[in-house]
Amino acid sequence: MFKTNHQYYLYIITNTKDGVLYIGVTNDLERRMFEHKNKLVKGFSSTYNLDKLIYSEVFQYINDAIKREKNMKKWKRQWKINLILEDNPNWNDLSKDWFK
């Protein structure tokens, strides 16, 4: 049986510490962050200048990533902030060195 190793990412981006939060899912986090940083896709993230990756999770199956995304979008803002603070207390852009 042929087995592929796909990875899917749930991610949170912002414009500044304690700023607007956007939660998304992708199968290519580097490509997606390039799109966000260069405003290649018009919409919520480009309107609010959301281009700093502050949190991500990896999933083997797309359905798990989408389920987590839908669940997190229902969370209170403070719950999302608490999750971010656990791994990234300074809200550093985790993708800042990807495109130099």
C-alpha cells in the first residue's frame, strides 16, 4: 500500500502583540506565510495587515486540522491568547527569517 506523509497546519497570525488574531489552515505553511506577508490574497488578513506567525500546530490529517480550526474560532479571545502565551510569550514572528 502506498502511504503519503502529508502535513497540515493550523496557524494564528497577527499584526502586533495583543492585536487582531486570524486562525487559518494550510498544507504549506511557508507558502501561506509568504502570501500573507506579501498581501497576495485579498481579504481579512490583508485588510488588517496580519503577517506575523505567532502560533501553529501540525496535523497528519486535514480533517483534524479543520476541526481544530473551527473549534478554536469559537473560543473566547482570552483562551486564544493563553494558548499563544504558553509557546510564544513575546508574540515573536515565528516566520520572520523565512524569506531573507
